[in-house]
Amino acid sequence: MVLDGDRMAGPAAGEADRFALAQRAVGVIGTTLDERRTAAECAGFLVEELCDAAAVDLFPVEFGEPFADKPARDEYRWADRGALRAVASAGRRALLDNLQHVPRGDILVRALDAGRPITASFTPDDQEPVAALSVPLLAWERAYGVLLAVRTGTAFDDDEAAAIHYTARLTAAHLHHAAENRRLRDTAFNLQEVLLAEPSRPHPNLDMATRYLPTGSNAVVGGDWFETVRLHYGRTLLVIGDVMGHGLDAAVDMNAYRSMLRYVASTDLPPHRILRQMDAAMSKDGNRRPATCLLALVDPARGTAAFATAGHLPPAVFHRDGTGELITLPVGPPLGTGFADYETKSLALAHDDTLVMFTDGLVERRGEDIDASLSRLAHLRLCPDQDVNAVLDEILTHLDAERADDDVAVITARLHPRPS
């Protein structure tokens, strides 16, 4: 390789060296589904191996640009849309700053218009010659952006240009996967958000609050859900569940469980028999994922709640003074397994007790035993004399639910006192 200042300006000779370069690119580019990080990895790799400075400009990943639909006319310019955004750069910033105006913009636009790499060379005032190579980031007939590689001294030879072109194709493929993952996640999230937006309303004799908190934007949506079913004699069935797994399939199965629950609960069975019927129905459909589920049949007239659980975490009750406790229940197998064995346990509820039902994302923390996680919830000391919304918000704050490792769904409920 030929030295250019303190850098290697030429590629290693031979196919073995080109293959090794490609292997290094595969190992360091696209380590996550984050578009900005992928762009930064691309720029960093090029500077380490082939050039003095590199930059990656991207179109907004939510839509990309349909390269195949580009108008075939000379006056068309991609940059006219103003959509390209500088996302990542590496190496000698001064070189890129010297290209901020006409040279850089012209090279980027020409590469996108042509759909192929474009080379250029020029000499800034009182400075050494600069060689530039711009390559559009194309994958599956869509343009995701453009990269620019710059160095001083000699121009890029054919082997170097081929290596940069390969790096661009690799980067574009990862950007495509990231965009597809975002699209699939948005579809699943939108479905789940619609399904959880407004559960059925309980009877007026029950005060209730609910929250659903998805994990961060790069996480895959889960199958958490909750529901309420109004029954005869002022009773309300509270339901919370979690379909195993993540993604669109989990969201679809969550809808199936929720629909089945509404149908079975309308027959006014006790909680353990509702779970038996749901397990029998779902286990016959081999395409459904198993799910945990917790039922609470609340009867304000009697001041009781009857519980049954299918592999779900136990509920908690917080009293008027802000102290809490977990409710120990006989645990049956998850729904959809075909091993229906459920029991109902009843508990007296005072009018100032707040029942809390939740999915595991509220309490579980990576590397921590679940008993320790549940104990942390039970030992919270909340402000006394709060309504159900305030109790729920304080629990979420104390447990830092906004940064949970998994989706969080929570129900808080309290018997509504009768007027004297």
C-alpha cells in the first residue's frame, strides 16, 4: 500500500486482501437496527480503512425514497426535496467542512441521480488536492441516502472504489432491514394501541385506572393486554394478561385471547371456570401462543374480589395508609397449554383498598429474582388517601416503569363508596 501522509492511500493487492476487507466491513457495520449507529459504523469503517474523512446522509427512514420511481429528466434533483439529512461523519472534519457547499452537494446529487458511484477531484485554495467518491445507498430499489468518502492526494483506484461501493451496499442493506423492522413494529404497536386504548367500562360502583407503557422505540412490541367485563348485579370482571413472545404475532394472539375472554365471561361463570373454557378453546388452536392471565371478579355489594390466575403474577392491594401487600393465589398453568387446573380464591376488599393488577414488565428487572422484584412492589410506601389514578402514577414512578425492560400494563381499582 502507498503511504499518503500518515495514511494508507492504496488498497492491499489481491483478492484475499479484498475479501478480508469485506469481512471486516461485515463485522463492524450493522451491529444494531439503529439507523444512525449503522451510518456511524459505515463512516468509521471507511476512515479506518480507505479514506481521510467520510460522511453519510440519509433520507428519513420512515419512507426512504423509491429510486425506481425517480422521474427520468435531467433537471430532476433529489436534493430539491430537502429530505437528505447529515447523520454521521468520521475523520478529518475540516475536509468535509470545505465541501459543505457546491462541491459536496453536487457530488451527492449526481450520485443519486445516476444511481451509481461518482468520483471527483479538486484543489481548494492554497490546499492540497482532494479526491472524493460518492455512492448512493441503494437496496431493494429504494434509495436510503448517500455516502461520501474523501481523502487528500491520489484519487481512489478501481479496487478502492469497489471496496467503498461494497461498503455502501452493505450499509444500505442494513438500513433496509432497520426500516422493515420499524414498519413491522409500528404495525404491531398500532394494533396493540388500538386494542388497549379503551377497555370496556366497569360499573359505576368501581373506580378504575389503567396504563399501558411500551418499551423503547427500538424494542419489539409485546402481547400485554387488559379488559373489563360488566356482569349482572353490579359486578365487574377485571382481566390482565400477557401473550408470550413479541411482535405482530403476539399482538394478533392478544386480540384473540381478549375476544375469547369477552365471549366466555358473558356466560357469568366463576373465574376458574372462565380460565378452563379459555384454555380448552385456545389449546385446540395450535397456532396460538400460550398466555398468562389474571382474573378478578369484583363484587362491590359484598365487598369481595374472587381471583383466579393462569400462570400470571399475583395482584397487590394497597391500603388507605399507603402500605401494600401481595395476594397469594393458587397458580394454574398458562392458557393455551391444555392443562386446565385453576382455582378461585376470594378476598374481602375495604372501600379504601386499591387493587393493583399488572404484567411482569412493571416489576421484573434483568438479572433479579422475581421474588425480590415482587417484594419491592409490596414494600412501597405510597402517599395516603389518594385516588386510583394517583396511586397508579406513584407506583409507576417508584418502580421507574418508563425505563422497564418489557412492556407494562397495569390496572388499579377501588370499590366506589355508596352515598350515605
